[in-house]
Amino acid sequence: MSVLCKGTKSSLQKVSNQKQRSVCDRMKAVAKKSDEVLTEYLSSDTAKNFFQAAHTLFNPGQIVLGCSEREFENAKNDIELLNVFPLPNFKVLHSLLSDAVKEGLNSENINNRKKRENDIVCEALLSMKAEHPDFYALCLQVLHMPVSNVDSERAFSAYNDILSPKRCRMSAENTEIMLCMYFSDEIDLDSIQNDTGTGIVGEMEQEPFDDLNPDDPPHLIDF
């Protein structure tokens, strides 16, 4: 019962020990069958080798641990994008990436390491962009390959929210604005510079309220 959820445990504790064993045995049987089905399904999944290879080559923890020559070569061959590089050349480039990743991990504060671990590989690649642009571009494509269709399905749901039946006559310009607002809610607008060199939020704060005199009588503001 140690691996069961808290709610399941509390429910089982209300029945007899014999009933608990019976329920646990049935749950183990279901879990075993599910594992067999998933294993069979993944064995025929063409993307399985790709993501295992990406883990071997670009996971920060795996980079630190390293791998055998055979595992390294197989991982490179399983990612077709990387086959444009001869194996000796790729080894040299990957060793440079590994050094940059290790340096990034060593320089990170222990408290922030887990938070930024996924960004360290991207930052290491970015440091190689000037001297090795092809390696940088192809590796980023590998890292940004979607694991499933969840992201695309989520995007379709967002589009349905934006272009609902009640908004069927929305112009292309307004649709683009709505999309930017929907998908960019975490962007710091004040950090985006406009033509005058001021942030968007800063500009909004300056106009039209900065010109108002508190002693003036109330009047309508023309936006």
C-alpha cells in the first residue's frame, strides 16, 4: 500500500485486511497488464528511438555521466537531422557542447540548478552559434521536437476560443492581436522597446494621464 495515493489508502483502510489484499492484488494485475500494453505499443513506435537518442545526446544529466562509443554512435544515427555531420566532426562539436553544459552546471547555484537545468543546454548551444551555426540550428530543432500532439491540440482549442462562432467576422488584424494576447501572457511588455525606445507599458503609463492636472474639472479622455 506504500505506493498508493492518499485517497486510495484512506478508502482501503475502511475495509478488512482480507478485502484490502484482494483489492491490491487486482490493482497490481491491472497495472501489470497496462505496462504490457504500453510496452507493446511503444515497441512499434517510430519516435521511441528518436527520443531515446535525444536523451542520450542532450539531457544535461546524461551529458555529465557520458555514454559508450557505441551508444553515442547509435544515438546520432537515430536522429536523421544530425547525419549531415560526419561522426568524427560531430564528436568534436558534441564535446564542445558537453564542456559548455558542464561549465554551466558547475556555475549554477544549487538552489537554482533544477529550475534552469532544461535551459542550460540551450544556453550552451547559443554560445556555439557564432562559430558553429549549422550545429546550433540542427540541435535546436531536435530539442524542440514535440513529444506528442498535445501542444498542437491545445493550440487548436485556443483557436476555437478566439475564433468562436460569435467572432466569425473578426478581421485578420484583430485576430493577430488576439493571438498575441492569448499566447504571450507571460511576456514582460515593459521590456519590449518601441520606436521611441520606451517600453510599451511605460508608454501606456505616461499617456494620457501624465498631462492631467488634478485641479482641472472632470472631463472625458479621448483614447
